[in-house]
Amino acid sequence: MTAVETLDKLQRRITVSVPKAELIGEVDARLKNLSRTARVAGFRPGKVPLAVMQKRYGPSVEAEVLQDKVGHVFYEAVSAARVRVAGMPAFTPHEAAADADAFAFDAVFEVYPDIALGDLSAQQLERVSCAVDDAAIDKTVDVLRKQRRTFVERSGDDAVAQDGDRLTVDFVGKIDDVAFPGGSADDFQFLLGEGRMLPEFENAARGLKVGTSVDFDLTFPEDYQGREVAGKTARFTLTLKRAEAAVLPEVDADFAKALGIPDGNVQTLRDDVRKNLEREVASRIGARNKAAAMEALLAVNAIDVPRGVVNAEIDELMAGARRDLAARGMKDADKLPLSPDLFREQAERRVRLGLIVAELVKEHELHAKPEQVRAYVEGLASSYESPDEVVRWYYGDAKRLSDAESLVIENNVADFVFTQAQTTDKALNFDEVMSNG
């Protein structure tokens, strides 16, 4: 058996050879098989002489056979040596080959690292939790009311801009007495107090009476999206043309029916809101705890990662970034020049973590059990109108089911890490959880 040579931490080299007679025999066999269907001018199908086939197709068939044979011999050799190959090997002719009866090649490749899992017992982990209380339900119901609000125009002494109002304004902005693009508008509408406008703009509008104007200075942030005005101070004139007060619907049977409760029962609506919030909170809390567990794994397992696998992960991240930009409406996103270095750190982290998790799953048998996957899928399906259809949708596609299994495995790993580390529990309030995305 040919010895495997160590070139670097994860880089290896092995020399493999293919007998020329074996190569020639396979080439002839493939050419004969190809001649049965090949269309060559002057010859009927199946009657093309082998010499003609050799002249026309020989070089490409020889390259194909050589690639197949060398690859087969290579994988037999590394399998016998019990080497776990990472990525694709690079083949080059072996310069010192003395055997005239064989083709020899050097195969340079990477291997996966041997992982001795680190000790988690000294890791300090904080496991967070959150209870959905009546205050959280009230706040969510208020959000639903705002989404269905109507507006009534203010008049008389009441015609003064207040937080929550929908305002219609004209404004003109100038920098050094010169108007700038995007700095002026007529009949512009916005909701006062929701933070969609810069603070100076909202402060100037707040308390302004319909039909009056105000002048004020506004300094654009240094990171403002309009680069031509970022960091500069403009002088604005703002005129309030209309102020409309928000009118929220009452939480009654009509409101409940509008939100899909057939009998209009308000308590049923609140129960539904609670279930949805509990699912969302559980998802966010789970993601946060999982992230903490994965950081602990990375902290105690410093391993080298194969460059080829990292580069493949970079390609995936770049492709994903381009798809995301295209979905956001960017033209020619697929042609956007992106530097691999922008994604290298993330790719290395993902590959490293993937290898560590795989080793942990294998060593401690943290695989996803069928009943765990079923419970996970049914939990996801419970938020839909037809849960059974959603369950069938998952189980009807191997890729979707595999994704669910992967998430269950991640949950198993996170639970295991928390049992091994020094863990403290911390209860978060609803606003803390929801404000952190």
C-alpha cells in the first residue's frame, strides 16, 4: 500500500498509479460501445471502424477513463489507509515515475481533523427563559388595534399635532441656502412619534398648529443613507397642512371577528394571542440559548479546518448574499463583485462548529429520534389553519424533513452542553426578548 505523506496540519499527499494496459483496454471498450450510436459521415451507425473512432474520440475518451481510473484508485488507497478526505484532491503527474507500464500521479488533498472534544465543565453559561404574562398580551392586542386604526381630521382648537397623529406637511430643506435633492416635498405624510423621521423633524412638528410653519435646523447623522448630506446641517421650513387623530377599534366581538375568531369571543382571541406569543418567545429563547451553547463548544474546541471545505462554504455564503440582494430588488446581483474575504471568518466558524457538533453527536449519541422530529414538526404545524396538511408537507419531502432533523439535533446538542457546563438561569421580561429580534 502506498504511504500517505503529511505535508501540513491537514494536507496530505499520496502517489497512485494506473496500469497502461488497463487504461487502453477500458478506452477500447468505451470506444466500441460509443461506435454503436456514433454518427460519422460516410458510415452507418454501428459500422464505424475503431481506428476512425480512435482518431475522432480517442483523446476525450482517454482523458475520461484516466480521470475515472485515477479517482477510483485514489479512493481505494485512502480508504485502505483509513483517511477521511475533505474536499477534492488535486492530481499532478508523478515526476519520478520509473514504471513505463503505468501512469503515476501525485494526489494532494486535505483531511478532516481528529477531534478530541474539550471539557465543558468550566464553562459559565446563562440559560434564559421568559413567561408570557397578561401585560404582554395587552401590548400585542394594542399593536393589533393600531394596525386597524382609522384617522379623523383635527379641527378648531384641537388642530394641533400630537403623537400618534397622521400629519400631512410641506417642507423645504436647504444647506448653505441651497436646496438639495430629497430635501423638499409637498403633501408628505408620516405618523408622529413613531420614530420614522429624524428626531429634529418630529420635534419641530410636535405641537405645531394646522396652517402654521416653523423653521428649524437638522443635522444629518454621519451614517445617514443619503451620503451627499451625511453629517451636514440643513435649515428646514415645515408647514403643517393637516393633522389626523388616530381612532383605535374597541376590543369587542367585531374586533375579534376581524381577526379570525368566528364567534367574536374576546377571550378566545386573547388565548390565540397567548399561544402565538408563547411560540415566538420559545423560538427566540431557544435560539439565544443555542447560540450560547455553540459559543461554549467553540471555546473549548480549537481545531484546524480544511481550506477546501471553508472555500466551498464561502461560495455558498456568497451565493446566498447574491440571492438576498436580488430578492431586495438589486439589479444584476448575480454579477456583483464580492470579496471572499468578507465571508471567510463566518465560513471558518460555520465549518469548525459543524465538525465539532458532528463529533459530539456521534460520541454522545445525540441523533434526532423519530418522536423528537415528529413533535418538532407538529409544533411548527400547530400555528397553521390546517396542521395535518403542514405535517404531510414536511414528511412528503426528504429535504424539508432533513432540515427539521438538523434543528432537532442542534437542540439536543444545546441541551447536552447546558448539562455539562456551569449553568445559571435568568428570567427575561417580554420586552427584552422581543426587542432583540
